[in-house]
Amino acid sequence: EKRMMLFDSFGSAKKQRALRSQAANVVNIDSVISAGDTMLEAVQRQDMGETNRRAMEDAAAGKPKIDPTEVALKQARLKFLPQFDENAEKPHDVYSSRAIAGEAVWSNISNIVTACTKQEGDWRDHLTGRGFWFGSVKKLLNTINMEDRKAPHQIKSAVLLNQLMKFHQNANKNFFYGTPEELAKKFAISNDLAPRFLELFATPSNDRGKDGYSITRPLKDKRLIHILIVYLIAHGREMMVGSIDAFCEDLQCEVSTASMLLREAGCAVKKSKAGTSVSLKTPLAFPPPRRGKRP
């Protein structure tokens, strides 16, 4: 309002018209409705006031119009989704298990997979004999054909997936006391995985004088979408899954919630009698925001 008063008093007629026009289109974040609460909350964390202020200044200066809602959504996706290549020409190049794991963790997983697949006997037995494995991940392993040259990448993604699921199952509180090394045992994951998972899905914090990590609802949802994307990657370069229903049961996640999150990641989701199928196509296309009525 102060800015409008200044322009009314000293600004040129042209700049006054531009500023009023921009002000009439200022985004009210409460009226921006995404496909679900998760992305909406992520967008709400963006500084919409600053975004709108810059858009108004650009309009007054005659610069090209920028949609502040789209800018905020893009910033939210970068924080919420796994690292993605918006210009990827092939579906399997959009998201990367390796990028999610980080180089150190991916290297350790690679060593484990190499050791298991080089031994005599069934590599699946060697691999799943190491700790607890979820039924849906073991079923996924049974679909991998070792004659396919891309099989090792699928197996590594499945190993990462199983570890992420254990972290998800055990990191079920809003705050955990301790260091990453101390929390690794609580989460039932290895010491090398805990720092990376906490980096991605928790915030260093302090509660009643004790250091630890807080895990908010948006971070839990961020964790879910990362797990769902790794599950898709582990199915191969086609980036297609016939049904996510059994996997969601293992994940203790409603299929409707998983579907909403996957759509936010640019996936196509179809429900049928056979289950809920998911696929990712290129060029990558994210769902547009839906605008509700102004309050």
C-alpha cells in the first residue's frame, strides 16, 4: 500500500498503470491449490511476499511478466522432489538413485552388490541374507534378469530402496536425540547411511537442551516421494510399474497418497481392477497449480 501511495504521488502514469495491474494479480497463496496438501505446504514456505514484490517491480520497470505462483512452485519442487533433469530426453534420465544416495553411499552399495553377484549360487539369497528385507522389494528382485546389462543398477536401486523403507518405518517420531552414528542403530540402517538420510529428511535441532534431529510432516512426505521414485527406478529403464498397491502396503502408505505424490513428481497414475499403475514419460511435465476462489 505504501508503495502504491508513492507511485500515486511521484510515479509516471505508465508506471502507475503497470503497478496497479500487477497488484490486481498478486497471488494469494491461500487460493493456490495443488494436487495435495504436501506441495501446498511446500509452496507456503516460500517467501511469496518477496516473489510478488519482485514481480511488481519488474512490471513497473517494463520487464517481461513472471508468474510468481510458477516461480514459487518451481522453488518448492527443487526442495521437495529428488534431484531431476527437466530437459531429459529419456524417462530413466529424469531421476537418479545415485544422486539420491550420494556418491559415498552409492559406492558402498555397489561394493555389496558386486560381492553378492560374483559369488556362486543365487545372488538373491546372498543379498537378502543380509538383514531384513521387505516382501515387495524381494518380489521386485525376482523380476530382475541378470542377463540385462542394466541389471546391476536395478539391484543397487533395490538395495537403496530397502534401506530407505527401514528408515521410513523406524523414523516415526517428530524428534530423535543423538548423533547420526547413534541413530543408525535406532533406524536399523548402517552407519554410512544415517548421515545421508538425515541430511535429506531431517533437520538438526535441539530439544530441552539435547541435540538431535526433527522430522516435520513435509519432510516425511519428502521421504515418501523419494522412496516411491526409487521404487520406480528399480523397475528398470522403462520407468513403469504395473501396480504399486502391494508396495504401498509394505510402506504403510495409502495408495491415494502415493498417487498424489507421484503425480506431483510428473508421473502418470492410472487406477484399474488390476491395481494402480505408474509410469514416467518425457518430456517431463509437472501438474499445473489449480486456483481456488479468493477468500
